[in-house]
Amino acid sequence: MSKVLAAGGVVWRGGEVRPALEGTPTQTPYEFLVVHRPKYDDWSLPKGKLEPGELLPACAVREIAEETGVQVCLGPQLGVTTYPVEGAEKQVTYWLAQVRHSAAILARPYAEPASPHEINETRWVDQAQAQELLTQEYDRNLVAHAEQCLSQGWCDSTPVMLVRHGKAKNRLKWKTDDSLRPLKKRGKHQAAALASTLSAFGISRLFCSPWKRCEQTVRPYLKASGIRCEYPDVLSEDGFAANPYGGLELLRTQLKATLTEGPTALCSHAPVLIPLIRALGNDFLEETLVPLETGESLIVHVISDAEGSPKLIAAERAGAEPPAGYVLD
């Protein structure tokens, strides 16, 4: 059976704590954005199919923008559902998503609003209303799961991306300084695709190895978003080998800084990224998510623990190229 890939999100707002003149402060309820599809006469979460060459995170933010008119940045992945549709298997990946004002949005193409024949109403609803309104049981369960996660602190999560540079020219055939070895054509395509993933997760701070293949990997995103980048030598292969403590300290510093300064990405090389990922301290990261392929990213979602230190709550891997083996229709 052929597979159709799609993506969307549970878009949320609320949860602010409001001080009270007397007594205990109150918290506003979480609300979720749902859409009505006249073709099916149903209420659902915003989602849609991949376009040619598109990556799943980019699809999620594009479909949300088209169906609801809001620009979001993604948080942790919430779930994946699979069901048959018109002789094919449809697989939909959902993220927690929040409306954000970020320079990252500048790196996205214009999202054409859905026609009234596709989406004719959007509505913010609380948990009880969502359970009454949403047509599909999976959507109802996903919203319930989202509210539970938000209540456990995921509302304050921030992503940190560890990015491996795109496919570079062959190391063995490169006769000059390895720091000058550039991307191949495939690597440049991966860099262009990476820009959409960085944008989807709202990356506003970038740290990159100064070596050419890494600089070329983040260049499309920097150009599209206008975000500035720092190039610490400890993220280069030679710089990290000479000062691994400095590279690990940079990671620790940025994991903590991201809690107040915004979503962050570090772009480097496999010999650097492997010890950085191991330093995150979660066994499942090392076992399932490394080593990264060229152009791939590991996204970890971080919150502050009781002592104010960064705590990892979720992780996922983002590919550098569209998944193989799926159909567009």
C-alpha cells in the first residue's frame, strides 16, 4: 500500500498565571485552535499533506498557516497517527505549536490561505469544548495529551538543535586545507531544506563551526531570516580536538541560555556532535539518535527544573531530505 505523509499541530494558547488582589493567583485555561472542513462537515486539528520536496516540520507550520492564518513555531512532537484513505495509508505527524513572533518566520515562503471551500471556520476552544467539537477520537485524545503535557511544564519548553553539516566533497580527494572543503551539490540542497526546519522550530540563535562546509550549511537560513551567527572555533573538528572541554562548556552554556534567550542551534561535524550528544546525559539519545547523517538534526526540547537548570523533556530527529517511499496524492 502506498503511503501519504502529512503533518499538523495542536496549536495552543493560555496557561498564564494572573495575580489576585486577594487569595491565590489564577491560571487562564489552555485553549486549542480547531478548524471546520465543510467538505467533510467535521472539526479537526489543522494538518495537510507534504508538497514536493518538503520536510515534515515545514509542512506542519505551512498547513497551520494556510488553514488558520497564524504563524507558529513548533515544540515537542506529540504523536503520529496512521489510517487508510482512498486506497493508501495516510500518516500524520503532529507537534505542539504556539503562535510566535520570531525572525525565523521571515525564512518561510508565503502561505496561501485555504479557500472557504476547504476551511470555513476556525475556533479557539478549551479542553471540554474540544472534546465535544472534534470529530475524530484521535484528535480528541491528542488535545487531552497536549493539555497534560502543557500542565507538566512543556508550555515553557524551548528547542535546541544540534545540526550536522550537509554532504561535503570527498575528504580523501580534497588536497588542500580540510577547513576549506565545501559542500557538494547534494549538500547545498540539504542546506536549503535545513532552513525550513530551523524556521519551523523558531531558531533565533545560531552557533556554527567556522569551517566552510558548516558555514555553507547554515548560510541559506541566515540569509532568509537575517539572524546573526557566531562561529566559535571549538565547534570545528580541530578546535574541539584541542579543547573538548570548551566545546562541552559551550553546549552547557547554550542549553541554559536558551531558556531565556530563545531557540538555539549548533552546527558542527560528526566527531564533535557525537560527544556533545552523549554529554546530554540521556541514554536513549545515544542509543537511538546518533550518529546523525549529513544534513540531519537532533532537536532536544528543554525546560527549567526546580533549581533553574535545563532539563530535557523530549527529543526527535529531523531528516535533511524528504522521506522516501511516499506519494503526494
